[in-house]
Amino acid sequence: MSSVSAYYNGKTVLITGATGFMGKVLVEKLLRSSPDVKAVYILVRPKAGQSMQERVANMLKCKVFDRVREDCPNFHEKIKPINAELTQPKLAISAEDEEELLTRVNIVFHCAATVRFDEPLKHALQLNAMGTQRLLELAQQMQKLEAFIHISTAYANCVRKCIDEIIYPPPAEPKKLFDLVEWLDESIIQDITPKLLGDWPNTYTYTKALSEYLIQQEKGNLNIAIIRPSIVGASWHEPFPGWIDSFNGTSGIFVAAGKGILRTVIANNEAVADMIPVDVVINLTLAAGWYTAVHRPKNMLVYNCTTGGINPFFWGEMEQYVMSTFKRNPLEQAFRTPNAHLTSNYLINQYWITVSHKAPAILYDLYMRLTGRKPRMMKIINRLHKSMMLLQYFSTQSWDWSSDNMNMLMGQLNTEDKKLYNFDVRQLHWSEYIESYCLGAKKYLLNEDMSGIPAAKQHLRKLRNIRYAFNTTLLVIIWRIFIARSQMARNIWYFVPLPGGPPIPSNQQLWASESESSRKIHSLQLQPAFIVH
Ligand SMILES: CCCCCCCCCCCCCCCC(=O)SCCNC(=O)CCNC(=O)[C@H](O)C(C)(C)COP(=O)(O)OP(=O)(O)OC[C@H]1O[C@@H](n2cnc3c(N)ncnc32)[C@H](O)[C@@H]1OP(=O)(O)O
Ligand SMILES: NC(=O)C1=CN([C@@H]2O[C@H](COP(=O)(O)OP(=O)(O)OC[C@H]3O[C@@H](n4cnc5c(N)ncnc54)[C@H](OP(=O)(O)O)[C@@H]3O)[C@@H](O)[C@H]2O)C=CC1
């Protein structure tokens, strides 16, 4: 008998960030593995002209719920949306809704956050740190609360190389910062942000570090656990292999490489690519919720949810697997044939950016203009460069995370739970996983049908022929310019034993080529066979 799924049956759960990538997988797994869960409250804000109800209705249509829809057709009845905005005082929850939450909720999963690396500090603080503090205040008043699970990131303490499952001192005193951003002008905050961040690479990891510390300071008597996933990738098995609906982390990079737009990436081939499938994170999160509520550990447990120390995988291997998958299963309407390479050399990267990113984009945009269409490739390339700049901090270094608590938790699960909530990443076969991830990106992120693969392959053949024709023409043009100006080039050409090319000259001929008259004769002889006049 599964203890974890039995625990959630009959319980009332509150989830923040349920409309996000990980939140949806959490809601799905919870409803599918514990069909008798009493209610799942989700905090949702209205967004982009859609009301909270419309957003939830759209969310439930999402493919990720297909499996639970089949198993429990009425699963949506368990979901209770609550209008909320985490950056507002009291989370902007109505008094009536608040009362309902305070009297019913048994477990809180806090997933909501801004994960943007370039988020202005004020907003990142308001959401990731102050939002967490407000949710904690609400949780303190919940009468039946058994556990509060906070999703952090393995990179919250990325200024350290070895990261244990403990809370480290924060980069700054959170409350002082809150005061500061409250009265300082937005533009001044922007100006002093680099100083405040110090060694932290972005506002995301900085505010996540602050929120971990805040939780430790203000947890009171609450039973809390913190989950720290590394780079969350597509699902390994559940609800479908390769399920993904976010361009964040590595997914956008895979797509850009598969489309042939991204050709060069700053990364260290030998650095650990610490990726973790989303279903593994969610299984660990649910198991940690159960353990925290039932076993009530004396100290707050932090779970580093990473793969590097257990089943390491490297950026160099990732490049190979991604490229090999997209060559065998191309994306539709690729810009060029997929051919991305990693380099840790800044100058080499700049060279390839110029030759393989910017030059083709300029030519393509010129072609679009000439054919009366809107140029767009340079815009895409600039956006890609911006995101690569922000990601390279993570692709050029390795970190060591201890995973004792993850191992301890695995040891606490019974045999059935070990299967139902599998987070044993030793079983992860990276080449298979990356293939399924890339195919998942094709299917679920880009909505491409697998039946379109023959046409996509045909398109790649067309691109290859265009490339051959373009390269040949370019060679001929360069050669003509060179030949016309350089005696040395003509002499070198003389030694190229091309079939049907000029005969290898004798020494006499070479000496003779010094004279003006023979130079003319040679330049006629030297025309490569393939130049069409
Ligand atoms: C061969 C391969 C080897 C791989 C070799 C190394 C890879 C090396 C990876 C390291 C990975 C570390 C990961 C750290 C570990 C965490 O903690 S992971 C979670 C952390 N968060 C993130 O990854 C978020 C990073 N993203 C951002 O900060 C912002 O999206 C960016 C990159 C600054 C771009 O901002 P922006 O230009 O304002 O664009 P934004 O509005 O965000 O997006 C516009 C559109 O482009 C899409 N998009 C966003 N990003 C991308 C993207 N990268 N590509 C394509 N589309 C994208 C969006 O979905 C959006 O679509 P719509 O909604 O408009 O339909
Ligand atoms: N993805 C990754 O690789 C990693 C993620 N994590 C952590 O996991 C958690 C989930 O990440 P992920 O699912 O990828 O992120 P997403 O960006 O996909 O989802 C973020 C969620 O937070 C909600 N949210 C954002 N702002 C507010 C707000 N002001 N009020 C209420 N809700 C809000 C979003 O709602 P809305 O739909 O309204 O925008 C969305 O549901 C985060 O805490 C993140 O730090 C940790 C490590 C890696």
C-alpha cells in the first residue's frame, strides 16, 4: 500500500504557481496518484486580458492533463481556483476566500516565482521574497496546516562551489532591502542593482537566496521543507515522456539549435550539465510533503534535487545527443541544418556569432525585404544572444550539491512508493532522456506532428543544396578576386591537382610565369573547371 498517495487522500492542498510549468505537473500528479484528495486550491491571478476563471479553464484543457482526464474524468471538480496576486498585501485574497483557506488547508506547495534572470530587482523581490513572506504569514494562521513545501533553486547559493542541504547566510538582510526598494526610485534601484547583487549572477538567484533565509527566520512552528531543483527539464516518464511547455532553461536553447538558428554556444564541454526531469522534481516534492507532515523532522530539511553527484552528465555530451536527435528527427521549417557547437573560448564564439549567426541573418532579412516581407531574423538572433549571455554563467561552471536528504527520503519510501514517486536518478539514461526531451519539445512546445518528419528531412536536403550552391559561388567569387590580384595564388592554384584542371607546371613554366605575357596566358589556363562564364 502506498503511504504517500494514501496520505494525500482526504487532504486539502494549496498550490501557488499552478499555472506554471512545474505547477501543472504537480497538480496533475497529485490528482492522478491520490484521486481521493479532498480539494486542491490554486492561487491564480488574472493575466493578459483573461479572467482567473478563463485562465483556469484554458489550463485544464492542456495536454498535460490528458492522462488524469482519462483516469478521473471529473478531476476538475477538485480544483478550486482562488483569485490572488502574490505581490500585493495579503496576497490580494478576498476575506471570504481567506477564511476558507485558513480553516481547510492541510498542505501548502509554494511554486510561484518569477524565474526571469533579467527581472528588475524590485519586482523579483516583491514576488520571490515578499510574496513568500506573505504566504508564510497566511500559513501561520492556517488551523489545520501539516506541512509547507517551498520550491527554491539549486542555484540560490551559486556563489559557492559546494552546496550542502543547509540555509546559508543571505546576500543581504531581506527586511532592510524591502525598506530600501519601498522608497527608492525605480531608476536608482536599477542603477545600484549590480552593487547589491555582488557575486550573484542575476536577480532571480539573489531573491531565491533571500527567500530561503526568510523562511528559516520566520517559520515559527511551521513544518517546512525546501526543495532545490537544478535545471528542470522535460518529463522523464510522467505524464508523458518528454512533456514540456516552457522555453526556460535548456528548452529554448534546444529549439534554437534544432531550428539551425543557434550555431555556437559558450559552454564548457567538461562542466556538469545538472539537469533534472520535471516529474522527478514533482515526485520528490510530493514525497517530501508526506515526510514533513507525517514524520515532522525536528529541523527544517532542505532537499538538493540534482543529478550531478549521482549520475553526472556533461554539456559536451548534451551537444552530441541534441544534435544527433535533431538530425534524425528534424524540426519543421528549419532556418539552417542543425549544427551547434560548444566552445569555452570567447573569441572563437564571437567569430562564429559573426559568421554563422549574424551574416546569415542579415542575408535572410535582406531577402525578406527584397521579397516585400518583414525582416525578423536579426531580431530573433539578438534575443538569442541576450538569453545566451544570461545563461552562460550556468553552462561554464560546475557545482557540487550534496544529496543526503534526497537519499534519506528514498530510504523512507516503501517499495510501491519508490515506483509511484520515483526520483531515483541513477536509473536515468541520459541519451534516451535527451532524445525524448528533444522530441517532446517538437511535439509539445512547437506543436509539430511526428508525421511531418519526412517533409522536414526533405526541407533539410533543400537547405543543404542551397548551402552547397552558396558556398561554391562564394568560393568562385573569392577565387576570382584573389586570382586577379595575386601571383602567389595563381602559383598555388597551379599545384592543385584538380581532375581536368591545369597540368602541374615545370620549373621552366614557373619561371616563365614571371613575365607579363605568360601571366596573361596562365590566368587563362588557371580558370577552374567549374567556373561558368
Ligand atoms: C546544443 C545545445 C547545448 C546546450 C548548451 C548550453 C545551454 C545553457 C543553458 C543553461 C541553463 C541554465 C538554467 C539555470 C537554472 C535555472 O534556474 S532554470 C530557470 C531559470 N529561468 C530561466 O531559464 C529563464 C531565462 N529566461 C529569461 O530570463 C528571459 O526569458 C530572457 C532570456 C531574458 C528573454 O527575455 P525577452 O527577450 O524579454 O523574452 P521573453 O518575453 O522572456 O520571451 C519571448 C518569447 O520567447 C520565448 N523564449 C524565451 N526564452 C527563449 C529561448 N531561450 N529560446 C527560444 N524562445 C525563448 C518565450 O517563451 C516567449 O514566447 P511567447 O510567450 O512570446 O510566445
Ligand atoms: N524551471 C526551472 O528550471 C526551475 C524552476 N525552479 C523553481 O520552480 C518554481 C516553478 O518554476 P516554473 O514552473 O518553471 O516557473 P513558471 O514561470 O513556469 O511558473 C511560475 C508560476 O508563478 C506564478 N506567478 C508569477 N507571478 C505571480 C504573481 N505575482 N502572483 C501569483 N502567481 C504568480 C505564475 O503565474 P502566471 O501564470 O499568472 O504567470 C506561474 O504559475 C519556481 O519557484 C522556480 O524558482 C527552480 C529551479 C529550476
